[in-house]
Amino acid sequence: MKLTYHPYELELKHAFTIAKFSRTSTPLILLEITHEGFTGYGEASMVPYMGESIQSATSFLTKVEVTQFKYPFDFASIINYLDSIAPGNPAIKAAIDIALHDLDGKIKRQPCWKLLGSDLFKMPVTSYTIGIDTPEVLIEKLKDTVDCKVIKVKLGRDSDRELINTIRSVTDRPLYVDANQGWTDLQQSLDLCYWLKEQGVLLIEQPMLKTDPESNAWLSERSPIPIIGDEAVQRLSDVEQAGSIYNGINVKLMKSAGIFEGHQMIARAKELGLKVIMGCMSETSCATLAAAALAPQCEWADIDGPFLVSNNPFKNPEFSDGKWMLGNEAGLGLKT
Ligand code: MG
């Protein structure tokens, strides 16, 4: 088994502004693991606020012994091994986990979604995310949302209602809202939840600081729209506590250290009565296909990476009727 990788700077079509920062590109590590003539592809997307970087990822990779990856893969042992090298580093761990899942599917000649037990008839539509911007630019960006059936809007500043009104002046598509921890006042937030319900908003992500479970729980108990924990929920060990704070969780492979643990998070969330949205970072078709393989097990999907970037090094997966269309190719189905 052989592991190779290279850094890649993923350019965003538009500067991406959310409640706490703005950026124009995302550093990636693109990774390949080969075994007996088969190649598995993986990807780490290292958005700056998660704390990983090209440097931390390459430093992690120098400590990885590929001899630990014996086929058939025992994914639970593999994630334990990766965690034993160093805590944190979920994106570069995800890159390895995704590549091994792709490889596993190719060796078994089965698509990843099938090996994970997903039912493609249950594939949810995916949303298209729009960052915070001026009304003029927002309207311009909305023209770019092609055939997405749902729009995800970043809120969390003083202009929240104005921004929604601008969107409603040009489209009546349902909305997801992501406040990225930007709301502070409890009663104002609850009033906003009721107003957003009238505006056709289906869910609200991380309204308040992840370090303030009481406020998030207060809002989750009263909001007419499901409140979803995102920044507060990274890996499987966070799901339990989320059950008493939020109405649902956002699972992202770059937080969960990949497909194996993301799959476990979805299963545990369901047992706890939590709804799940499959999310993503700025990602290429590689991590997009990995997330789409699990998306049919979730209520909602926000897997819009390929729409928002201008230099995806892979072919875009097939997208139709607002959904990613997975096929019967072995592995992830990634086309280079
Ligand atoms: Mg979010």
C-alpha cells in the first residue's frame, strides 16, 4: 500500500463572508492510496477557523505508517490508530478515511453508498450557500444558484431581516439559515425564529456560541424551526451532549474525521431523536461524493462545494432536480 499527496489551493468563485470572517480560497491536501493496482482518492479541506493547515496536515502524514492499513480494512481500528498519532486533525484524518473507503469500494467493485447502506431514493435535495453580502451582490449570486431547490443563507449580523427580505424579493425557494454563532440576545433570537418561520426557513444552524449550551438549549426548546448544532458538534463523542441541547446536528466529514465516524454520528443522532443535515466545507468532487454517499441517511443536505469553487480538479458529479445523482461505479464514483 502506498500513500501520496499534494497541496492544492481551492479558489472560491465569490469571497465567502460569514458572521465571523471572510476568505477567497481554501487550502486542501489531495491524497491517493494505491493497493494492488487500485487507487483510492481522498481530500482534506482545511478551512482556517478549524485550525488545520497544509503544515499541520503534512506533519501528521509524516507520522502515518501505511503498513497499518491492512486489507480488508477495519475502519474502527484505523480511526483509533489515526487518533493515537495525534488528537484533532480531523480533516487530514478524513482524507485518509475517504481514500480508504474509495479503495475498499473499488476492490469490492461496489459503490460506497451501497456499502454504507444508503437508499438512493432517499437522497435529499442539496442547498446552495450564499455568504453575507450587499443586496446588489446577493441578487447577483442568487442568479448563480442554478437548479438548487433550497438556498442556505448566512446570517448573524445586524442586517439579518434585510438580507432575507432581499432574497425574498427575487425567489420564494425554501431557506436554511446559518447564524454561525452570531446571535446574542435570547428574546430577539426567538422573535427572529418566528419571523424566519413565516419567511419559509426550514432550519437554523448554530444560532449562538457553541460554548453556551444553555442559550442554544433555551432556543431549541422554544423555536418553531429546528435548531441545529454545527460548530458545537465535531465528532461522535459530541453527539450525546447535543441531544440535550439541539433539535439536530450538522455532520461534516472534515469534522468527523471521515466517512466511518460520520456514519456512526448519523446513527447515534437518530437513536437520540436528533435530525441530521449532511454538510460540507469548501470541497472538490471527491469529498462531495463521499458526503453524498451518506446523505440519503440524513433529513437534509448542504453539499454545495463544487458550485462555489472555480478550480475543481475533478469532473463535477452529476446533479439533477436539485440532488446529487450517484451511480453504480465502484468506490466514490470520482471522475478525474
Ligand atoms: Mg454551519
